[in-house]
Amino acid sequence: MQTLLPVLGLLGIILVVFGTTFAVPLGVSLGVGDGAHRAFAPEMALTIVAGAALWGLTRRFRRELQARDGVLLVVLAWSVLPVFGALPLLAYFEGVSRPSRG
């Protein structure tokens, strides 16, 4: 478990940076006024908070990373980032698919 903690800390930092990239589609949505900002804003906050929490819980575990840690970090990043990247799309399509009332 001690081996995994520094890698999880780096994954948290990557999640925070990835969450801030949601600001681009959020800004475009606000500029165009298409309403997609309701899907991007909460998911952006969720991604940043999850990454900050992961980093905050593991920041005191520091050590020199080995090559196998790099492999683990790449596997985790390729597994976790698509999940967080899909959240705004899921929220948007769920909102669009609801029938309108009235």
C-alpha cells in the first residue's frame, strides 16, 4: 500500500489539472448560451474536488518513483480520466433526454 500512495497523489494532481480543462467547454457554453454549462459546471467541480481530495490524503507520502510506478500511473490515468471525462456528457444527455413538462 505504501507503494501505491505516491502514485495516487500524482493521479490526484492530474485530476485537478484535467478538471480545470473543463473551463474551456464551460466558457464556450456560457458564451453561446446553449445550456450545456449545467452539465459541465458540476462535473468540473466534482473532478477538481476528487483530485484535490486524493492529493490531500496522500501528499505526505513522498518517495522517489520507480519505472513500475510510471506504468501504474499510466494505467490508472488511462482508466480514471475517461470516467471523469464522460461525466459531463452523461449529465448533458440525461438532461436532454428528459421529456419537457408543460
